[in-house]
Amino acid sequence: MADWTSLFARKLRAHRAGRGGHGRMTQEELAWALDVSVDAISKYERSLSYIRGDLEHRLVENLGWSREDVIACREDWELGRPRTSAPSYRMLRDTEILDAFGGSVEALNKAVAAMETGDPGDLPDGFSARDTIWREITQEGALTGVYVMRGSDLVEHVGLIFPGRHLETQFQECRFDEGELTPQMLKRTILPGDYFAYCPAVYVARGHEAAARLLLSGFVSVLEELAEREVFIREIGAISVNALGRQLCEDLGLRFHGGHRRYATYDLWVFPGEDFASSLFGRRSPKLRQAYLSRDRFE
């Protein structure tokens, strides 16, 4: 196994061959193209590591690789690397996660539901990932988010949906109910503008808390890409259903909005767009901070 060379390493070397200003792209030029360190490129080409999941899209966008090439490299890495260490965490976007579950929305939702804390039977209709509404929303492509996997296991997930004005009003009045959602009630972020976003869940499976930083990085990348399209979030809404949910809302900097009018033990939280620049998200991303600082106001 010591002599094993990953498909990813071979493809990177082949990509550098014949490119660059002097007939061959240097590791420094490749590092610049992928926005990673030269040390990272060296490790990739020596089959010592594989590019982080949240950076895989750069292989397609910056190097012109096909999605099939990237998937092949990932699978080769997972199957061929030495097994002396546990599988590393990788981040997948909402556009990629179905590939990891054979295209089955049902299998994906079961994996998300398996991360729910407590007894899912205690959750009202709509609030559990087992509810059919989330399969429908996922099938419609209305859920924007990131997933963290370790090997073949889903261990973390966070997502956003974009409700229309009527649902936003319900949220502000503390009576928003996931059980009443339909895909037709949700917006798509097609045009530039200011949007209300709702975060249906932040899942972190027990024993995988250390990978929460990767989940946060992936979520920041979602916000960055939205801002690049001039899609800004004027407010994020969330509902906590237990003590862990309340802690996550507080740790992320959300503000307590009020108790739910229908479910007495649930709390509603908000994150105003004006807070992004000075928030944990803004501190992790100068690009995101600058984008939100440039906004004079939110309508």
C-alpha cells in the first residue's frame, strides 16, 4: 500500500504537464488556481491527502474537470488509501449529496432523520426529517445546504429554505409550522434581492462534534455564493425544539424572538442580515463580511 498512487494525484500531475507559462504548470501555479497552499498540492501529488469536500467544486470550475472525474477521484481515494486511519470528513453540497446515496431522496432523508436527538415520535408533523414534506422539498431542489459525511455515514447537515411573504409573516407572529409547508410555498433565489431564509435544522451526530467546523465552513460557502449572485439574506429564522437546539442558536449568534404560539416548549430565533458582517460568519469570511457591509439597508 505504501507504493499506492491515487487517481487524484495522477490527474493533478497530468493537468500540470503541458500547462503553464513555460510549458509546464508549477505547483505554485496550480495552488493559485485552486486557492490552496503549495504544501497542500505537494501532499495531493504524493497521495498523502485528498482535497477537502467543500473545495471539490474548484476542480470543476477552475481546472475544467468533469463531475464524473471528481467523483471517480473521490471514490478511488476512499477505496484505495491506507486503512490505518479512520475515514476523513468531507463536505458535500445539496447538489452533490444525492450521488452519495445512489440518487435516492428517501435514503438521504432516512440518514438525516437518524441524526435527530431524542425521540422523533415526540416531534409534530413536519418537524422530523422523516416527514414526507422534506422528501418533497428535497426532490423539488428547494433546500439549499451542506452535508458532512465520514466514509459512507452522514454525520452533519444544515440547510436553508426561502419561504414567501405569507410564511415570513407567520414566523414573525411566532406561529410558523413546518407541518403546513408545501414546496409551492417556497421561493427560489433566481433574481438578486433580499430574502427571508428559514433554517429547518442543524444536525450534528453524536461523536462527530469535532467536525462542526467543517459544517460551518460549508455553510459560509453557501452564503458567499449567494452574495456573489447579489442574493442577500435580510433575516434567517430558526426554531429550537430542545436544549441542544437552543444552545446552537445562541452559539451561532441568533437572537431570541419568542415562544411558539402552538408548541409551548419551542422557541423562535432570528439572525438579522445587518449582523452578518460582525458575526461568526463574517469573521470567517472577509468576502462575506465585505459583501454585507456594502449593503446600506435591507428592505
